[in-house]
Amino acid sequence: MTLIDLIRHGETETPARLLGRTDPPLSEAGWGQFERQTAERAWDAIVSSPLQRARMPAAQLASARGVALRVDNDWAELDFGAWDGRALDELQADAATADAVAALYQRADASGAPGGESWSCLQARVARAIDRLLGEPLVASLLVVTHAGPMRAAIALICAIPFANLWTFRIDPGTRITLRAGRDPRAGLWGEIVEVEQP
């Protein structure tokens, strides 16, 4: 059994945009959100998305706590392709694009943004990342600094929550969700949500 804290990076300097591989730095408020969510908590290991808005606060925390940091590309945010970095209002202005954006949030099999990544691709790489986490027998508690998309994928996989129900979780910048997870020889991957802490 492993306790996994998933933390979404804090607010960035360019809010209200689809931030996939577009990677602005954290705002001052975003750094504060991260610091409050990690204060007085301890982990055996820290894992981070490679994107700077997650990696930089994770690296600072790991250094301060004397804990090793592992950067894992599979925890990167969904690649929004042609939509990446664009304001949501701008995407809604074109009817065809607005329909495609809506489909991405409504159907797990939606193709995603032009030149981007589908939900199924995101879920496949998060599944690999979870396998690595649970394959570390001496690690009882982990912090994963990541993004809203991978957090939802992890919840879906570990807690067997259908895609359509994932949007009932509000995952604002700075949100921390604690999961207890493990693998049963017969039942396979299992998990439960222990705590949800908004910033």
C-alpha cells in the first residue's frame, strides 16, 4: 500500500489558457499555493512532471527536505496541440473549435486537438507512471507534482472512476489529492481517495 499525494502546480503568470506543453512560470500566488499545500508534510520520494511550472517547485521542495527528485515525462500535462497556450474565450469564438473542445471533455475517445494528444494517450502514459510508483517497495509515501489532466487520469485508473465522472472533481491550481493505492494479486490495481485539499 502506498500513499500518493498528487499536487497540481500553482497558478501561473498566464491563467485562463489551455496550458499543455506551453509552460509559463508560476506567479507569486502560485508559489504560495504550493508552499501552503506542502508545509509540514513529509514524503519518502518526490516525482515531478518535466514542465517548469511543476518541476521548479518540486525541485526546491526536494532540495529543502533532502529528498531525491525524479522527473518523469509521463506526468506531463495533456498536449493540446494547436490549442496549446490559447485563451479559452478565443477557442470558443469558432463554432467548430468550440465543439471539438467540448468533445475532449465529454468523450474519452475524442481525438483531441489538431496535432495534440488524446485522453487515451494521456491515460496510457499515466498508467505507466503509476506502475513505476507502485513498483518501489520501500517507498510508503510519494508526492507527485503534476497537472490537472494527469491527476484526473490517475484518479480514473486507481479508483476505477469512469471518465464522465471525472469532471465532478474541481482541481484548481494548487489542489492536493491524497490517494491510497496498491496492487492485489487477484484484483489488480485498487485505490481510494483519502483527502482533497483545495488551495
